[in-house]
Amino acid sequence: MSNVSSEPTVSEEPPSDGRPRTHGRSNDLTPGDQGSTEAEPAERPSAEGGAEPGADAARDDGSDREPASAGASPDGVEPDGEAAGDEDPGDTEPAGKAPGDEPAAARPGEDEPGTGKQADDRADGDKQEAVGADSGKQDAVGADGDKQADAPAASEEPADPFNAFAPEPEFVPSRFGRVTRRSRSGLARFFAHEWTLAALGSVLLAAAMTWPALQHPATTIPQDIWDPTLQAWQMSWAGHILTTDPLQLWQANAFYPNQYTYAFSDTLLGYAPAGMIGSGPEAAIVRYNIIFVLIFAFAFFGAYALARQLGAGRTGAAVAGAAFAYAPWRLGQAGHLHVLSIGGIALALAMLARGHGFSLRRGYEPEKRRWGWVLAGWLVAAWQISLGFGIGLPFAYALLIAVLASAVTWGYKHLRNRGAGRRPFGWKLLFANLGGGLVFVAVSAMMAYPYRQVLNQHQEAERSADIIGLFSPPLKGLFISPPESWLWGDAYANARSTLGWAPEMALLPGFFLYGLAFAGLFVSTWRLQHRILLGVGVVGTAMLAMGTNGPGDGDFGYMALYRVLPGFEGIRTSGRLMVWVTLFLALLAAGAVSAFAERAVELFADRTQSDVGNQAGVWRIVTLIPLVLVLAEGIHQRGPNPTVPAAPVAMSTVQGPVMVLPSSELFDMNVMLWSTDGFPKMVNGGSGFTPSNQEILRLNMEQFPDEATVTQLREMKIRTVVVLRDEAAGTPYARAVDAPIDGLGITRTEQGDVITYKIDG
């Protein structure tokens, strides 16, 4: 309180509310306040805590509510928009807006969070203040009908008496000053925007959670040196061939002389733009480590965007992002980049929901339809499919089910109303769905063709029911942590020993996540029917993930899909459907945490202006506890990442076709990485299956060099054999180090650890 006081001027007639009307300055002002006569806007708590000034602050109640613009119509439809059921107002969407930025339209007869009796009390108080203000205006009218000045008396005297002789000259900034000021303001808004903060926070969190992936990115690689080196080769091959000979994309340099060898495993084709940067094994390793970190960030951001679009608050959405990106079962898949790459699933769903004006919290809102978001959602979905069918195929069928369910629902309502119902969307949205859907189908077909050719040419690529059973997790596997988990890994060592194949069966999504999701069935931001559907989704996808261990030995679950739906015959690991179990659990948890956050503010935030911000801020911090617990379950065991074997010098100059010895499924993955320096054709290659002709040649080459193997190599037009002395020692290929070659028509040269055989015409 200031020690400067002034007596207020009291109106001669009391206002209608019986309280004395004061004019002039309040005695609460300090000397520094005397230059302003406007009252500070009242603050009120947001739904998750924290004071937001006046009506300009958006409420954080999970609805991304923004103040209505001056030109908004009373019913909430934008001035340039269209009525529901007419042509879609997609062209009015400002560029760059992300899901969750639209103002929410309240549903008739339904209280939004933070409303109800408290909101009614606040509204009554606002009405009383308005009445008082009107009375003050009437008192200010004199007997002659002229208005009296309402300005405070203190403002009639300038603070500095010397300034009374002339007004202070108005400052007019230069054009450069105006431009820089606008630029600074625009940058400040951009970096302070929720989606910018979410994106940057996702990347920083991913770098910390995946450390030490970026500590030595040119020499080490996460998890192990087998599958990650294969996937580093995949990204390098896609970038190389698309810039040199795109028509040969599917005819990769490995697995010679087989065809469509790029489709022998999930391709990661969507990362091809990254593969165009740099060349050689070292660039491939750096690229892999960067993508490895970014896919965790993308998964977090995608789930955050989806939860926000569906109506969750910021804290609840952060919990959903953390659960989706850092579930403990994903730690056991750290060597499978195609399994970790799931961010496009959540982001595509968020974009499609936003474009159609749909959320779980507010239902269908036609005035929020945006055709641009719909098209973007389909494009992201197509990109997700390009990463591979192991994760992408169930996603494609999920989208198909969503489209069919929406069409049936609208058709039923249309028939029930005898055609009187409104159209679900306008022409722009219809064409966006058709165009985007066609792109998605085209990409899916482009990806499916080579995989179908592989299945036709290699029967060993088709997964039998026995193979699926070998990798199917039991129910207890959904409660057992992989060894990579810092929090639970050691505690479940004995439980893992009871699993047939622990790397694909230890599928714990998180005990804290289980608890939050269970709470979300009873206390949630979502409506009851949506909670029930999410719960059914958890149970249903969990049964599918169990494969042959599901109900009826899987006949009522995964095996039914295996027998009926095209594509499932090429997938051997049903447990990877845990992606969907985790997503449904994450959304249930987001609803629970959002409800907790809203309730915490309602219970503990004082409504007085003096301390509302402090109390709301404290309880907002308290609601971060679930986020911390979920993230704690996603911390991996710390330790150095394995060092990738350096490529032999001879690999940079070798001419194909070539075979490198020793040869095995795992070791050949390292050889594939080494081949990124020139991509020579080679027999070597490792993937999810072993072609029969490759397996036969490997067995025969245990006798190399002899007349039979040399003849076979000539017939296959293989003119070079590279033997790595140290790696071949102690293997069936040790004979190739120093066996006699007289009379075989081949030459042998040695360069350090590398022995090179040249086979004459």
C-alpha cells in the first residue's frame, strides 16, 4: 500500500446499489501509478491453475478456449464461415495454426469445467458491477444535461509541472523501427506459443531420455550393433537410390541375386530425405542416432497434440505424450527403429479429428471444420505407412474402420431423419478426404506391391501359425518389464526368465499408467460413453497383442485377422499391437489427470485477486506428479552404447558382385552398413527371414576355396570374395584364410586383416 493518500470525490447521489460512488483515484495507488487511470482487469483462475488476466487470457480447461473476436456472430460461427451443413469454411483457417487453437463452442445444456454454481456466482457479481457502472453514468449527467468528466481529479495536474507549458512531442518510429518491432513481436509470439514450446520441449526431453545416443553419434549406436546397423543401411540406401536411379528403389544392393530385396524388412522409406544428407558408414551412424532421438520426440508431440485436440488439458496431454513415447515396453524395442516410429499415428489422428471438428469433450462441432487439416492428416498417415507395414498395416485397417463407422453412423442418422439431417461436411472437406484418402491408398499400394512379390517368390517369408505362436506373449507379459527399464528391469529378472522369448514378450506399458488409466474410467474429463469405448479399446487390443495366447488360442483375436485380412500373414510379432494398447491407456490417463487438475484449482485456488495466482500455481505443480511418475518408468538403464565395428578399408574400393566371409544373418547387417560407401552388389544381407538360395550358398562357402564353390560363384557372376581374417577365425569359414588355390583360376591378395580373392572370367 502506498503512503500517499487522497480523498475520493463522492457523488452527490448514491447509485442504485446503495453503495457510495467514488470518482478520482483510489487511495491504493502508489506515486508511480498516477499516470494511469484504468483499473486492472480482474484475474480469475484457469482450469488447471494459474491466474490469467481479464478476458484476454485463454482458459486452460482442456478446450483451448480463446476469446471471441469482435466480428464473431452470437452463435459462435465465424463471420466468414458457413452454416453447419453448408460448404466447408476451410479457407478461413489461418496458416500455421496447430491442433487445439480453435475457440471452443459450449454445448447447450452442458457445463464446461470451472462453470456451474461458481460461474453463476461470478456472473451475478458481474451483473451487479454493471448495474453500478450504469448508475455512475447517470450520476455524471448534470442538471443542464451535459456530461460531467469522469476522469480522476489527480489526472488534471501533470506529475511534472514544467511539462504543462507544452505537450510532450509524440514519438514516431522510423519504418525500420516499425518493421523490427513487428518482427520482434512476431518472434516472441511464435516462441511463446503452446505448440512451439511443446515441440521444443519434446526434443529436449527426448535428448535427455535417450542419452547417451548423442554423446558419440559417429561411432556408437543404441541397443546393439545388429538391427540398428541394418536400419542405418536402409535409410542410406533410400537416400542414395532416390537421387541416382529412383526406378531401382526396391532392387537394393544386398541379397544378390534376389529381387525386391529392399522389401525384405520394413523399409523406413519415409526417412529417405535424411538419407540424402551425407554418404558412407559414418554418416549413416550419425543419421541413425539423430533419427533415433527425434522419433521419441515425435511420438511425444503426436500424442500430446491428439490429447489436446480431444479435449485434455496441458498436463493431461503431457502425460499422454510421455506414456506413448516412453512406455517401458518400448525400451526393449530400442533396436527396432520401425517399431519405435509411431508418432505419425497419433499426429495423423489429431489432424483428422481437428479437420473434422471433432473432440471427445465437445463432440462434433461443424463450425470448426478445416479441410487443410484433413488433407494434412491423410498425408501424415501416408508417410507413416511408408515406414513399414509392421506398425503401418494395423494403422491402415484402423483408419478403414473409422471411415466405415463414420459413414454408417451418418447414413443411419440420414435415413432416420428422412434426409432432413445436415450434411456432415461441405464440398471442400469432402474433396480433402477424397484427395487425401487417394494419396494414402496410392502410397499403401506402392508399398504393398513389392512386399507381395517377396511373399510370392519366397515362401519362407510367410509367417506360419507356429512362428506367430513362438513370439506371442502371454497375459502376464503385459505386466513384466524389459531388462532395459531403470525402475523395473532388475525387479522382474526372474519373471522374464519364464517367458519363451522375452524381447518380444516383456510388454509392460507402465504400472503408473495402468493406475492412471483405471482412475480415468471413473474420474475423467471424457464423457462416460467415451471412457467405456477407450476401456474396450484397451481390452480388445490387448487380446489381439497376445496372438495365439488370446481367447480360443487366438481364434477370436489375432489369428482371425491373420486368416482374413491381407498382409497379416507377413507379420510375425503380434505383441507390437501394444502401440494401440498404450495409446488407449494414455488417453484414459490424460482424461483422469485433466480432471484432477481442474478439480485441484476449483478446490484450492482462492477467488480473490490477491492470492489466486499463488494458490493455483502451487496446485498446478502438484498435478505434475503423474507426469513425473510416468516418465520415471520410461528411464532406461544407463551405460555406454556399443561401438559400431569400423568398415574395412577394402570395402570402399571393392567391385561387386561380391561376397564377404564370414556370413550370417547378424554379421551381414554390419556388412550392409559398410557397403554404404559405394553400394556394391553383394550376396550378404540380414533381415527378418533368410532367402533359401542365400542359405544354401552360405553352407557351400564353408568349403571355399575349392572347385565346386568357385564354379558356383562363376555361374552367379560373383567375381570377388572378401575374407575378414579375425572375424573368420573360429568359424566354419576359417579355411578361406590360407587354403591352397592352385589350379582354381583365382588370385589372392592380402591387405592387413582383409584377404581378397579375385575369380577369373
